[in-house]
Amino acid sequence: MSREILFRAKFKDKWIYGYLLAVGEDVVVISCPKDKMYYSCDAETVGQYTGFRDADGDKIWDGDIVTDGDDRGVVSWDDNTCRFVIDFDGYRSDFNGSWQDELTIIGNIYDNPEMKGARK
């Protein structure tokens, strides 16, 4: 079984997608296979691909804001349980593939902080 392990982070105002190479205090280096470049990105914006896609077929990343049609939630990694979760307003949900077709990405906590935790 293989799993696609990818990361994203912001370089200036642009999202860079690729492989995490080095982590510093304020900077991470992302290797982008698409253009064969290395980027020094903002460490605060690093997110990992969950391995799942939303109802539109878009990759879901750590830090994405998703909706299930009723509520908005933020995808994050839970260190205590070693899994991705979704924090909705007032409750936490397991993040697994069983209901990914019901989710739609509507933003992320870096580009759309005003949407974080807000009900639809």
C-alpha cells in the first residue's frame, strides 16, 4: 500500500506544493517537483495532505476549512491520537474517508481566518 505524502506552505503570497525537506525556526524548505525548485516558506503555514479529497475532487490539507453542508470546521492533525480531525464549532469529528464525499473545501485558516470556526 502506498500513500501520497505531500506538504504545502506559503512562499510570499503563493502556495507551494511538494516535499518537506528542512524545518527551521521560522522557515521550511519545500521541494517542488513540478518546477524542480526549492522554496524557503513560512513555517507557520505548513500543512500536510490528508490523503483524502473533497466532494469536488480537491485535495484536503491540514489547515483547510471545510463544510458538511451545515457546519464549518477546520482540518488539523491531532498529536494525541496521531490522526487528522475536524474541529467544528463545539465538537471534534474523526476525519476519515467514510464521509469525505460530503465535505467541501471553502477556504483555509491562512487565507480566510475570518471563516475559522464560524457556522455556515
